[in-house]
Amino acid sequence: MVIMLIPFACRWHWNLHWWLMGGQTVVLEGLRVCPSERGQGVAGVIQRVTDSYIKQVYPSVTTKRGTRKDNPGPEKLSKFTLLACRAVLSLCGEAESFKGFVSGLKSKLERMEKPGGPKNNQKLFVLKDSHQLKPLLLDPDLPLRLQLPGGAIIQDWQPLKPMESNLEILERRNLTWLVDSVNEKPMFMSFHTPLYPVPFRGGSLRFNIDMFGTDVSTARKALIAHLEQVLEEIHDTVLVQIYMPQTFGGKDDKVL
Ligand SMILES: *[C@@H]1O[C@H](CO)[C@@H](O)[C@H](O)[C@H]1NC(C)=O
């Protein structure tokens, strides 16, 4: 078996409250320093320059958002409002073994639903059409119902409040969405990105899944459904990152 689990590292999402004027948020898209230049304050200089540039060009910006892999520590956190900490599950394996892995997960799920016990008949619906998605995402109840971290839909590392301009950003990413209800108010929502090539092991495919909600048994079903959606497209080595509420990484409630 070559599926590898690197379970439940934690990703921190922070909010740095900036100069208080208007009511807008700038999202830090990414900043990476090459290994040989690290530890010399390069990233800090770049951040200070871009911060003052943004302040000049967009004076109404009040909040900056970003994400980091490690725990920033109390000193750094005191400057930020912590938006959320999400659990991350990583899967890595050869495409040939993926089908077996997914069917293994399915039978595990069936065994977990004890005979005679309460059955989770939760159906999941695939949404690709933004017209169907829009009313669901713009519903003002959504953040509370899905326990959206900091009220934001965090796609991969990027927190986006469910508002019209951010929906356009999400739409450009060609995500495949899953919800547990199309007409009524969904209690669970997840999505995966298209597969994209990464240089890992001389060329691999990667995709990311994000999950929101509180019911871990629905999350298990959703995970299987997302993996099944890509089975026909994968080849060589496949990497999957699954971002989810920390509760899904709990001792008794693991998604996997
Ligand atoms: C989304 O799909 C369009 C049309 O197929 C394509 O041009 C674009 O590159 C895709 N974007 C991403 C992020 O995959």
C-alpha cells in the first residue's frame, strides 16, 4: 500500500487588523523565500514594502488576511486576530492503488454504520453550476450553519467571506462543490480543485479538498465522493490535501 497519511497538521489563518478606515480586506496570496536566502528578514522587508504600497493605493483597506502552516506563537498572534485553525490531512499515493484505497474507505464506512443503528442516509449533491451555488452561498445564515471559520469560506489557504465579489474569485477556480441539500439549507459543504501538475517525484498530480460543517459522518461520505470524482483522471503519483474543521481530526471523530 503506498497511500501515505500525514494526519492533522494544523494550518493557522490569521487576520491582521490594519489601519482602520473603510471596510475592506486584502488577502495575502503567498510569499515564499528560496531556501538559501531564508532567515535574513527578506520576507519581512517585502511585507513592509507591499503593506505601505497597499496603504497608499487602497486607503480603505482595514484588514489583511493570511495563512501559515506552523503555530505562529503567542508573540506574533498578539498582533493578529486568529480567524481559524484548520486540520490538514495529506494523502499521497500511486494512481493504480487509489481505486483500492477508495473502495477500502467505502467498506470501512459501511462497517461503521452498525446494522440496526441509525443510518446516515445523507445524500450529497454535486454542484458545478454557479447559478445553483450563488443563493446557497449568499444566504446570510450560511456562516453560522456551516460553522464557517471566522465566517469565511477558506479555499485551500485563502479565506474569502461569502459575498458576491468573492464568489467570482471562487468561480474562476473551477471547483467541484458538494452539498447535502440543494433546495433547503445545507448543513455540509465541500469542494475540490481540478487536478494540477506539481514537480513532486518527477511529476505528480495534486488536488485539494476543503470541508465545512459539523457532521463527521457526512464528511466521510463527502471525502469518498470527492476522491471518486477524480478516479478516471488520475495517473502516476497523486497528492491530496484535505482541509477541514479541527473537530474532524478529534480522537473519536476522525474523518479517516
Ligand atoms: C477553469 O476552466 C477554464 C475553462 O476550461 C480554464 O481556461 C481555466 O484555466 C481553468 N482555471 C483553473 C484555475 O483551473
